[in-house]
Amino acid sequence: MNALRNEPSCPVTFNLAELKIGVTIALCILFVVSLLGNSLIAVVVYKTPTLRKPINFFIVNMAMSDLLFSLIVVPVTLVYLHLQSWAITEGVMANFTCKVTPYLADVSLLVSVQSLVVIAVDRFVAVVFPLRVSLFTSKRCLLCIVSIWIVSMLVAIPHLLANKLFEFDGKFICLPMILWKDVLGDGISMADYYLGLATLFIYFPSVFLTIIYTTIFTKLNSQKIPGEGSTHSERRRSKQNRNVLRMAVAIVLTFILCELPGSIIVVLFLHKANSLNCAFFVYSSIVILATPFVYSAVNPCICLVFSGNYREGLKKVLRSICVMNAMKYSNKSRR
């Protein structure tokens, strides 16, 4: 039987053929959901004037980063799974793709995290200081989104420079470990770099987002829900704030559940690899592999589940597509 077995001391055993089939099916499903979901979020916001607001622009920014992650990482992961080797092994493109692919995956995560933080700040100002002018105008929103991408691309540069393609037993593997000292010198190890990166862009944001949304919900609970004596605009604004908050909190919880465990495991691998037992190594590797794909696919689903405006916008987009197809078919029939 074709099986993937670890060292004799390791009790974990997998059937390699079944593992490949299961992972391939799961990745393909997540890829399709991510591709359709994140694309539809962008189209819905673009086609629906009432959704063209700063918070939705930041959600679209997240959707584009999640889409980038799926487009870049899923094909590479499937190739590695079935060939145990890098897809492109010759010429300049071999090392280029080895450097750019992990780099863009890092950029995608950094963009998503920063977008979550900006959305939280926007909601905090809207709820705690409702009479103030909106924090993000259209110009500020665009500037902020551009800044998010620039910061993300700059922060991930060490990973871009350190990755290189190596041949081992006839297989080509993309690794950052050998060139790390050439990039950052002897002062900062790869383990320290990843620890700093995880602290700044996963651990600290997780704590910050938890505090911000706890404060927001405390403020909302201390306020009376507008009743019959309130104006229609006040009731509508209160309901809108609560719906947006539910959606934002669901996205934040998904981020924490999907990204926090994996980042902790990576830091443990880099700092305490020799002290980890085999079973932990194997199962935690599955977590590291699976959770980022789940995160990129679940976010658009959350938007559609928690936001009636997104659902209505999606219905209008789908109806317009159906009408356009019907008109094309009608024109062809007349000819």
C-alpha cells in the first residue's frame, strides 16, 4: 500500500493516495468559493451605489487580497502535493516564481490584517463619536488603501529576497533559510523576523481588535435602542451600525481562529523545532496548510450572510446578468 509514514517513533500514518485526493478536493472547493465569492463582493460594491462607502471599500480591499492569495498559493500547493517539487525548474522564471509566490502570499495576509484594523477604527469612531464627521472620506480611503499595499510590500521584502530554489534528490524546493543571513545579516535570524512579523501583524492586531469591538459593544449596550419616539433616520442608523458590526466581528473572529493558531505553530517550529514531538508536527502542519485557505474563502460568505445590502446587491447583479444573457440569446435568434 502506498503510504506516507514518518519515523518509526512517530505514531502518525497516512495513506498517501487518500491524502492527496482529500486535500485536492478540499483545495479545489475552497479555491472556487474564494474565486467566486471575493470577485462577487467587488462586483456588488461596484454595481451598487448605496454600498460605495469607505467600510465597503476596505472590505473589497480584503476581498482582493484574499483572491490574490487563492490565485497564487492554491496552484503552487497542488503542484507540490502531487509532484513534491516546484513546477518551474529551469531558467530565470524558476527562481523568480520561487521568490514572488511566497512574497505575494505574505503581502496578501498583511493587507488583510491592516484592512481589518482600519475597519475597526472606522466603526469605533462611527459608534463612539456618532456626531463627528466620517473619519474616512473617499480620498482618505483611497490613500489609506494604497498605503496599506505599500506597507505590506515593504514589510515582506526580506521574504522576497531570501527565497531561492534548491535541488534535493532530483526534487526542487523553494526555501528562504539558506540566504537569510545574506538578506538581514547575522543580527536578525529568520526565527526572530517571523516572531516580530507575527507580533506586529497577528498577535497585536488580535488583541487590539478584541479591545476595540468590546468597547464598541459596551457603548451600544449602554445606549437605548431607538423606539417609536426616535426619528426614522436614527432607527435606520442604529440598525445599520449593529448589522455592520456583526459582520465585522464575524470576519475578525474568523481571522483570529484561522491565522492565530498557524502563526503560533510557525514560531514554535522556528524556535523549538527539536523539542516538538512528531505527532504535533504532523497535525499542526495540517493546520498551517488549511487555515489560510479557509480564511480566504469564508470572508465573502460572511459578508453575504450578515449583510442584507450585499445580498440585495448580489441579487441585482445576478438579475442583470440574466437579462443581458436573455437579450443576447434573443438577438441571436432573430438573426
